[in-house]
Amino acid sequence: MKIITICGSLKFKNEILAISEKLELAGNAVIAPIYPTNEDKDAYTEEEVEILDKMHKEKIKISDAIYVVNVDGYIGSSTKSEIEFAKKLGKEIIYLEQ
């Protein structure tokens, strides 16, 4: 069993949910991103965005690995930052698409 934090664009919500389920059913503990309750990520204040970013990095710290949901190879700036953070911590990095 591994603790795996999912990283990827919020526009891939359905893919992230499906991958989270698959990884959990395989016996892993999955930590997924928080989604805006009103489906509008722009509804967050700048301070709230910073808090969510900090908390996601805390999730990466306690994980064994991150799973990058890079549909069609897409990796946004936040996800790139999370990948670099995970690399610095020596975490395993798993990609949906190579």
C-alpha cells in the first residue's frame, strides 16, 4: 500500500475521480484535490488559493508518491510546481500519460 496524492488540473475532475477510485480499489490510500463547491475556482480569494496550495503541498509531504493526471499530456503551472516539489522531496512520480 502507498499513500498517493493526485495532482492535475481541476478541469480533469472526472478523470481524477476515476483514477482515485481505481488506485483505492488496488489497495492504496489516495489523497485527492479539493474542488470548489460552486464549480468556479475563480470564486476563491487569493488568500484561499494560497491556503489550498499550501495544504496540497502538505499532502505531498505525507505521501509516498504523486499521481499526475496529465490528460493529452497537459500539465499546468500549478501541477508543474507540485511535480518539482515532489522531486525535491524524493517522492515517486507516476504519470497517467508518458
